[in-house]
Amino acid sequence: MNIRLILRALGLVLLCEAAAMVPSLLMPFYYGESDWLAFLASLAVTALAGGLLSLLGNRKGSVGYREGFAVAAFGWMLLAVFGSLPYLFSGVLTSPVDAFFETMSGFTTTGASVIADVEILPHGILLWRSLTHWLGGMGIIVLTVALIPSLKIAGLQMFKAEVPGPTKSKVLPRIAQTSRELYKIYVLLTVSMVILLKLAGMNWFDSLIHTFGTVATGGFSSRNASIAAYDSLLVEGIIIFFMILSGINFALHYFSLRGNFRPTLKDPEVRLYLGIIGVSVCLITVNLVFSSGYGAGAAVRQSFFQVASIMTTTGYATADFDQWPSMSKMVLLVLMFVGGCAGSTGGGIKVSRILILIKGISRQIMKLLHPQAVLPLRVGKNIVSNDVLDNVQTFFFLYILILGTAVLFVTSQGIDLMTSISAVAATLGNVGPGFGAVGPMTNFFALPASVKVVLSLCMLIGRLEIYTILVILSTRFWRS
């Protein structure tokens, strides 16, 4: 393993993080606040660490998958550690565990928070909190690959270790080109949404904060009541539209922006994704009307927003869905596991894996009925290889195993079962709010420190899709 090349790549990642702190450093001067000192110190420490790692490393040698996995796994850990410094230096959070939890939640686009009153936070902290979403949404490793040409040799391995989904597709021959094109789309969605939210009545700062939380499917808000604070059908409609867009594979957006809508319209994953949203909205709407006395219009409005928010793992709220009937809560809990499409900023198991599992079950039933038949597994016009099917089945098993293990630990700390299951599901799926003590109108502050550490690890495992973390825990990984 080329340790020095890994160190150099990690150093460049930290230098990118230090550069990303500059807007938050400047924000206090505009609003006349004092948290600029915290960002100046954080930037200096992060840049110093990044510079030292870069000097210790070199750019020589061959780069394989082990180096790519190492940069992805340790890069995200370092991002969370150094990204927590502004919270600690400003005094917003005094516990290193809480600061690490908040930062990991930001970078993994989970949106679970330990801050009870976000409306009293300085603007610089609010911006940094949401900017971690935006950086983590598309992936800061992918951003680094896009910006640093010298990493092109490691680009594909790093890209594969970080980008979500059972398969990793490139829209252009070179991985750096793919990264840059994906980020162009990301920026276009961001700019478009900021302008639309401003036209809908938000101020520029709130528009930026909620755009970062939407296109990254993160969910951090500048309001304690989340999107419910605005009580605006237009604002909710804009956010729903961009949440659903951000939950779709960004490679499909690339083709759509070039006038080729056929791949998106014909994509079986997108069809299932939209179908699940539609069916879930109908189920919850009917349940709210007949079990909670909602009017039809209010039920559609509330269910559509919450389904889109949970399905895309954004986590914004316009209602306290923890108070909804059991059936509605069960639908939302299932959606926490499903998540967005592969290659999107959404978390969860991913619709593509669910689709492959369904097709696999269907094929197995057909084999029982026709033992001699040759039945290739097809998704659309594409034949899914047995390797991909094995990968998906193993991933699903590992996901449930990790979920069960984490829930067992959380319940052992005296947390009730509903809170435990939803907290683990919400962090492993990068959703954010759960039910019970971690519902949409509460937060994760009251949980024991040990539980926060485990949930932080769940966020990282969910964001890097299990295998990247398991690989570096393997003893074979460290053998030269």
C-alpha cells in the first residue's frame, strides 16, 4: 500500500475543507458577529494539518483500490474531526462528541442534530453547518478529484469508494471530467433553487441554507420548526420539486440537460422511485383523512412533503409526523430504508437495489416453477450479472445486520424500542429525524454520548455504503 500517496491525498482533502471555511469566516463581518475568530482558528489548524500531510506524502507510485478505499474512509473521518472545530472554538457546542456528531451528520447529509435552538446561532455557524451538507452531498472526495488534476491516477478508485450505488457509472471517459460535470449540475440546481426560494419570499441567507439542505438531501434548517416555520405552499412546492430531483441519479440529469430525456423517462429505477412516492402519498393521505380528521387538501399537502422528504432522506418537516397514526408512521419508517436512487445525493438502501432484489425474488419463483429454464435477470433492457446480484444481496444482509446490532446497543443504554429503531434507521439511512425521543420536533441531544458515537458511525457507514468501512477493518487490507 502506498501510504505516502494516501497521506498526500488526505492532505489535499483537508486543504479543500480549509478553503470551504472561508465563506463562513467572512459571514460574521457582514452581520457584525464575533464567531470569525473561531473560523480563523479552525481554518488555520485545518490548513496546517492538510499542508503537513501533503508534505509528508508524494505523488509517485501506483494507486489501487486499497488506496482509494483508505482515502475515502479516513478522509471522511478527518473531515468530521476538523469540521467540528468551529463548533468547539465558538462555544456553540462544548462536548467534542456533540461537535463530532453534528459535523458527521452534516457531511453525511443525515441532518440529525444535537442543537436545540438553531435560531440563536451566529450566521457563520449556520452557514458552515449547512455547507457541510452541500460538500458532503455530491462528495468532497469527488470534488477533490474534480479540482486536483494530480489525483487523476487515483480518481476512479476514490470515485468508486465514495459514490453511492451498486454500480459506478461514468458519464465521460475520464473520471475527473465526470466529477466536474456532476458538480456543474449540482451547482446549477443550487443556484436555481436559491433564486426560486428568494422569489417565493425567503431572504437570501435562508434561501441559501435551505437550498444546501435540499439539493444535498441533508435537512439542516435555520429555523427550529424547519420548513413548517414558513407555512408557505409555494416554498414547500419548490423544496419538494428539488428534493425529488436530487433523489434521482445525477448521471440522468447530465443527459436531460443536453436534451436527451429518454434515459430518464425509460429508467426503471426512476419509475419505481416515483411510483413508491405516489403510492406512499396516497396511503398516508387516506390514513390521515380517515384516522386523524385531516381535510383532503391538508392531508395531501402534508403527506406529499413528508414522503418526499423521508424518501429522499432529506429530513425536512412541515408537521410533527410522530403524532400521525401508526400506519402513516410505518410507511415513513419503510421509506427510511428505501432511500433515493443510485448516484443521487440521497441515502438509504437505494431504489436500484430494491428493484434488483424484487427482480431476483421473481426470478427465483420462476425457477421453482420451471427448473430447466434459463432466466436472465433483467432491469429494463440490461441484464444484471450474478456478481451484481450477489453484491446487492450481501449489501442488504449487511445493512439489516448492522441495523440490528446498532439497535441492540442503543436499547441496552436504556432507550425505548421505537426511538432506538428509528434513530438507527434514520442515521444509517442518512435521513435525520426519527420517531419518539428523536422525532421531527426534537433532537438527539439527550442521548448518551456512547449512543451518539455509535450513531455517528452509522452515519458514516450509511454514507459510504458499508463496504468501504468493512474493507479497511479487514486484516487483509493492511497486508502489503
